[in-house]
Amino acid sequence: FTRLGRLIKEKAKSDVDKLFSGFSKTRENLSVVDELLTYWNLADTDRVLDDLEEALLVSDFGPKISFRIVDTLRDQIRDGKLKSGTEIKASLKRCILELLTTKGSKTELQLGFRKPAVIMIVGVNGGGKTTSLGKLAYRFKNEGAKVLMAAGDTFRAAARDQLEIWAERTGSEIVIDNDKKAQAPSGSKTWEA
């Protein structure tokens, strides 16, 4: 492998590791739900649903989705449709699956009315900025948008090379500092973009 090839391979492995560690965090948080519902009885409904809501929130479901799921379960319990922890667990799974598979829900990213829309991605080293930018570019291109990327990492020169690969993969334009002496792109190239 070339140096760039090794860097990209290491970055890809790091991204996969982060993804799966995030899933294990969610799995651990949701294992609380299993315990809650195993010993559930009707008298504990409000407390259990509050704990369930908290478990969903710390598992990154977001407030709106968490409230919607818990409200749906509360209504089903109140209507007598769910009478055991096992039934609640099955209904919870159905609610989550329905949210993930519902067609027709608006998933298009809203960038506002002013054109061009500018998205600046900032974060700590190793946080997945370049990969996230690549994924956003892919999505925008699939929605018919024109994408221009600008390499602005003034610390890690390999980021520019990584971004070039993402631009090529997604069919996006890219602005880079072609000065071979420059170790990293200058801020002026970001401004130029």
C-alpha cells in the first residue's frame, strides 16, 4: 500500500469501529428496556413508560421520536391492547420498525432558500468530518444538487487527499490548494470556494 492507501484503510477501520461502538452503546441503553418490561405490571405503567422514554432518549432516538413511541404505547395500554411486558416489547419493536421503514416521510435535507447553501463541518481530529462530508455530498447529488467541496483542514494534509477521493466517488467538484509546497490547504482556498 501507498501511504495514502494505508491512511484510508486505517480511517475506514476506525469509522467502522466507531459505528459498531455506537451500536453497542445503544444496545446497552436499550437492554434496560428489556429489564423494565420483563417485570412490568399495570400499576407501574407510568413509571415504566417514563423510564422507557429516558432509555430511548439516551439511545439517541431524539425527543420527538421518543415521545411519539411512548405515547403510542401508552394509548395501546390504556385501550387494553397491551396487557403484558412481552406484548409491550413487541409493540415497541413494531413502532421502531415502522418509523424506520415508513415511505413518504420527508427525508430531504432543508438548506433554506438562499442559494448557494453553505455547510461548514468543524470538529476534533478523528471525529468523522471527512466521511460525513462524503455522505452528505452523496445524498445531495442523489437529490439533484450541485456539490462543491473545499479542503480546509490546515492540520492534516492527508485530509485533502481523502476529500479528493470522496469528491471523485460522489461526482462533486472540489477546490484544493495545488501548491505542492503547502503541507496543508490554506484558509484562503476555503474562502475562495
